[in-house]
Amino acid sequence: MNYQKYSKGYFMPPEIDLEWAKKDAPDHAPIWCSVDLRDGNQSLVIPMSLDEKMEFYKMLLKVGFKEIEIGFPAASETEFEFLRRLVEEDLIPDDVTVQVLTQAREHIIRKTFDALKGVKNAIVHVYNSTSVAQRQQVFRKNKEQIKQMAVDGAKLLQQLTEEAGANYRFEYSPESFTGTEPEYALEVCNAVLDVWKPTADRKAIINLPATIEMSMPHVFATQVAYMNKHLKYRDNVVLSLHPHNDRGCGVADAEMGMLAGADRIEGTLFGNGERTGNVDLITVAMNMFALGVDPQLDFSNMPELVEMYERVTRMHVSPRQPYAGDLVFAAFSGSHQDAIAKGMHWKEEKNPDKWTLPYLYIDPKDVGREYDGDVIRINSQSGKGGVGFIMEQKYGIDMPKKMREDFGYCVKGVSDHKHKELMPDEIYQIFQDEYVNVDTPYKLHDFLLQKEPDGTRKGTVDIFVNGEPKTFLARGNGRLDAVSNALQANLDIAYKDLTYSEHALEIGQNSRAMAYIGITNDDGHITWGAGMDTDIITASIQALISAINRMKAGK
């Protein structure tokens, strides 16, 4: 209970502009910059190897990133070699800009430029920390000295770029921006911009890192709005954000920051990064997608992305990770499943232009997921709607509504007893074992029914009773009625209100038919049975005998 040892570490800007808060959503995608290969990689317990970084890099290209921070070349030989391999193997497309990070220290900057030789399009990202805590505790320098570090770094970037005959773009970050007085951060950023004097054809990037997330998202957005309004050369500056997730609000920081004027977002896939991570670019992009805004990134094969990420980083994507987790579309609750199943039927009937299904914010198919295995998941919490949906979608089994309820309770009982989720094939097997062509104690052998002049059917039905063959005379309004009358008359069983439905399972000459029959006892309880056969009449009689056998068993 030591809350009293904490206080606000952030500073409100001298001007509070909330005009941005009137917007309800971004109307276009920002410039995206993946920092997975640098910020994400340095946070891994076991950093990626060269080959793993290469696989990740190629996936980023496939997704559509045009700006990729590929490393900190002066930090290690692996980082240096990776950039050189990209250059020497000509692996940087003409429309892609690689970004390299360097501290505002001369020897580190010079080594960074050694690594950049031969790179056509590059962003050199220089930073130094400006926060009160870093000024006091780490650098032990005053504001002027810290600003001079930034200015000197900016000058050296410009000098070395000119010496290299290159046209590299520049980025500056006042690291720990969230712990810096906004007016001082502005002063430092403007001093850097006065060195670079950005132009329309060579814009500079000012990046505002929430190195440690310290405030509620709207506070961060007001800081961004202040910088957006007062930065020099604003038309020639790309205002960028680099949110971390210490308070769990990285996505909100990015989204509100965009509304407040940010043009660009740096982050990682699945939010990997130091401590609690960076902003998850997938979530930010897919949030736009779900609002009908083109994010300019392609996450249509999310399972492939998850598999690659988990393998090369040795990290794990949470089952509840938005859009990507194994369970994010899963509905176990009976009421949720029922609503989703009805929504699916409504969509098939109405074919609407927009996606509006209950409980499914986006169409799972848009990220490479499937309805039957990913959406409706069956356990002891599930209901008739979900079980019926799986049976219909995956196996073409369209039970009557009341039978779905009966089968739903049956499946719930199995799941509860086994204390586990049931896979679709297990559910189908329960249906087969419990309802279809049940042949104990009564088993159909054959039947022969002729049509009489008065329209009725008359003949015989051959069955086995506990293995003993029996032949009964049968007569009724139809073949099923005739068999039903014969069985009730000869087997000492009674029921009423026979409920019947049928459908084909496949299309074609050898297609199978599925029949469902419910019979009601004197207490009003309905017992269900199902029959499957290539002949619809045989299937219906099998369904009747299945229901009778289940009634005998007390089901």
C-alpha cells in the first residue's frame, strides 16, 4: 500500500487544445514504421539470429511496411552485418526506406554511417533523452547542455550525409518525451529543425516517444497537439509517435495522438518491446480496418503471421490478443453462440453491404480464420445454438429446433463430465453414437409395404428384437405411419405426436438422406432419433426406431 511514494511524472503543456477530441476516428492511415527488428529484437530474451531477422524482415515487406527500422548498427556485429547483407544482396525494394537508430554520440553516429554505405533510401534516427529524471540522474546536465547534445548530433548527421553524397532523411527523438516538460521538448526539437531546415522534398521526422507511458491517453494527446501546433517548419515535418505500453494504453495513445496531429506511428507486431512492450501496430491498423478505413497494411493471413512471429522471437501471442489471438473470435457462451448463429443465417438471407454480426466485431475470414473452428467453440457453457451451428456448417446436419436443444444438453453433459472443450469431430461422433441408426434393442432388417386401393399402405416390417428376428403386419396412412402402428402394437410401447423432418446430406445419385423423428410419451417428454440412409423412407424408419430405442433407454 505504498501509493504515497508515487506522483505524476508528466507535465501538462502550457496550452490545452482539445479541438482534436471532437473527431471520432482517424480518416486515413498514418505512415507506419515497424521497429520489430530493433526495438522489438533488443527486448527478446534471445535476440533473433541473422536468418531469423531476415525472415521477419521479408514478412514485414509482405505485410506492406514501407518504413522499417532494421537495427542499431553500432550496437553489435549482428546488427551491422544484417544491414550489410540487405545492401549486398539487394534486398531493399526501391519503395522501402530502412531506418537505423543511433545515439547522439559522435563515434556511434560514424559507425552507423559506415553501415549505411550503398543504401539508397534511409532514415537516420538520432536521439537523446530530455526528461527531468534522465537529465538529473543519468547525464547530470542542465537543459542547455542536453539541447546542445541534440544539436551536435543533428549537425553531425547532416555533415556525414553530405560527405557520403547521400540523400538520407533525418529523424530526431527527444527520448522520454513523456517525462519532459512539453515546452522544453519543443525548444529542443525546434533547435534540431533549425539545423536541418527541412524542405517539402526532404522532410524531417520529429518523433515523440512515450518511452515510459506516464499519463492517461488524452493527456498524451494534448502534449502531441501542443507540439503539432508549435513545431517550426511544420509543413515539412512528419510528426511521429513511438508509444510504449507501461499503463496498457499504447494503442489509445497512438489513436488519440493521430487525432491530435501525428502523421506517423512507430511500433511492433503484437506489441513486443521493452518492459510491457510497444504499441501493437496490428491492433491500431485493424481498428481502422474495422471502421472502414484502409490501413494500407495486409493482415489477411494472421495465422501465418502469428506462426512466424512465435517461432523466430520465441515469444507467445496471447489467446486474447486483439484480432490475432487463438480465442478472440471464440464464443463459448450459449447466448453468444445462438446470437452469432442467427446472425450468420440473417447474413445469408439478406446479403447486407456492411458487416454487423452480433459479437463479431470483424469478419474472422478477413484475417484468415474460419467460422466453424474459430468462432463457435463448444464446452459445458455452450448451448443449442452453437452446437447446431457447428453441425450445420461443418457436417450439413440441420436438426429441428427442439432436437437441437436436446442435443445441446447432451453435448454439454459430455463436456462437463470430461471437463474439456469438444472439437467438431467429437461433437459429430456424439451425435452419431447417441442419435443415428440406434439399433438396440430393436434393429430394422427390412420392410415391404404396398399401396392399397384406399390409399393406405399395407405389408410387413422385419426387425430384430434383442437379436431375435420378428415379422409384424403393418398398416397405416403412409409407410412411416404403417411401421409406427406395427411397432406400437407388437412391442408394448406407446407414444404420440410424432414429429418428422428430413433433408439430403449431399447432392447426387448416391446422396444420403437424414431423417429426424421426435416421439412424445405420456408425460410430454420428447425423445429424438435420427436415421441416415441413401433411401429417404429407410432413413425415416431408422429415425423412428432410433427414437424408440432411446425412449426405452430413458433418454
